[in-house]
Amino acid sequence: MNRTDRLVAMVMMLQSRRVTTAAEMAGHFEITERTVYRDIAALGESGVPIVGEPGVGYSLMRGYHLPPVMFSSEEAFALITGGLLTERMTDGSMREATRSAIGKVTAVLPARLQERVERVRKTTMVRGRTPQRGAVSLSTVQEALAEGRVLELKYHGVNRDVATSRTVEPLGLVFYLDHWHLFAWCRLREEVRDFRVDRILQCRTLTESIPPRPGISLAGHLERCMTPERTFSAVIDLPLHSIESARRYWGPTLIDEQRVGKSVRVRFALGPDGLDSLARWLLGLGTDADIVEPSALAEKVRALALATANHHHQQKKHPAVNHS
């Protein structure tokens, strides 16, 4: 992004928020705070009424608004792509709103750009499993997050026969494993818990604001979840055609790759249950992979292979009964 576009985007950011700090702007635009200060000064010199309060942040003087801004082709294409992703990855409570918003954006585009956007929309597809909608819509949870309010939930956990009542302080929504999850501080368990949104049976937004909890954040919690304690390591020689699968499946646990002949020697850093999971994954590769270390991993793969062979052998000896 060039500086002119960044300055305009900065004003739009200030316009959309009551107060914004230099650190927030630096992180958003991926620049230094010193650059933010220079940009704020340049905007002030050009007549944009920015109010700065030490220790609080920057805001636009009340009543100031930018004139309507025209979308570029790239921005319009990005909105269309985001809209298609939203339609596929959210429930019905947001799909209609997304379509309506994209329709309004498209309506203000020049005719020529409208034609190009329509062609992009028709030639872009998003595949994948659409999340199920539960008794409580995703937009209801988002409203509570937007207002910063405490929630009362009736929640049916995966391994529970009955639903439980929870009072929670929402941290944020995360989409993973084909479902939306609400991460929140649970007052019953006194820790951050993961609530799958489609398993929330009832949801009531309280008037109580979410209290500050120093040291607890959505980003921090996810970082701890994604980087568990790694107590084991494994080295495996993989064929070239399997390396992309290893990268996708194992992500941050894959810490080193080295080309060795026609193979890639890969080093994994694993948590306490990592060897079991890695053994099951390696079983699917058959004879394509060679375990360099540890020997315990090779033993686990061997035991799994024998158990699998025995399981299917027993099924062959006892064919299914035909009840017709």
C-alpha cells in the first residue's frame, strides 16, 4: 500500500472507531509507530481534524466525515471473494446480510466494474462443508461480542448426556474443524473454555459488561493451544510427493526439512500424545516413509499395522449376516 492510500485508509479507520491508538494503527498497517506519528501529522497539516489525547489515542473531531470513496477493482474483487467465503462458512443468520451488503456495494460501482465483478462472482466457487446452524445463531453471539456483554448459556457438551448452564465472558469466535467456536472465560470452570456454537441451546445477553481479565486474551489462549509442550522429537524420510501433506497436516510441529537423495528428511517436535498420532498418520503412507528415529515410533507403527491386519482378517472369517 502506498502512502496516499494508507493516509486515506487511516482516516477511514479513525472514522469507524471512537478512539484508536498508534500501536493499533501500526499493527493494522504493518508500519512502525514512528511512521504513524508522521502520517498523523501529515493528515493534520492537510486539514483533517484529528484529536490526540496522551495515554488514550487518536479520534476524529465530531462531525467530520470523508466523502464517499470509490472502490478499486481489487477492493471490489476482495469484497466479492469475502462474501462468498462468508456465505459458505457461516449460518443463515449472516448469509442474507452478506448478500444484501454485497448487493449495496455492487450497486454503487460504475457499470463497467459491475460487469467485471459479476463475472468474478460467477467464476469463483467456495467448496467445503457448511457449518450446521444450532438453536442459537452466530449473529446472536456476535452481537454480544460487539456490545462487550456477559452471556448466559445452556450448553450441551460433546461428552455429556444433559445440558449445563454457564455464565461466560466472551473472548472471541474462531472457525476451525468445520465449526464456529466461542472461546470464553467460564465462571463455572474458572478458566477459558471452548463452546461450539451449534451446541449452544439457549443464549441470553446480560446487561453486565465483560470485566477486564489481565493476561487473558483470545490470541494468547490460541497461541498456548497451538504450541503445546513438546517433549518428543521424530525424524522421518518422506517422498517428495508427501511433503505437502505433511506440512498441511502437521503445521508448526514440523520444524526442519532437509533434502536427502530422492526423499525429504523431516524433523517433528511433538507433545505427549504426538507419537501415537504420528504413527497413525504414517500407517496411511504404507511403505513410502522411513522412520529414522525414534525406534519407539517404528514399534508403534508396526503394532498398528498388525492390529489393522488382524482386524480385517477377523472380519473376513466372520462375514456379515444377510437378513433378507
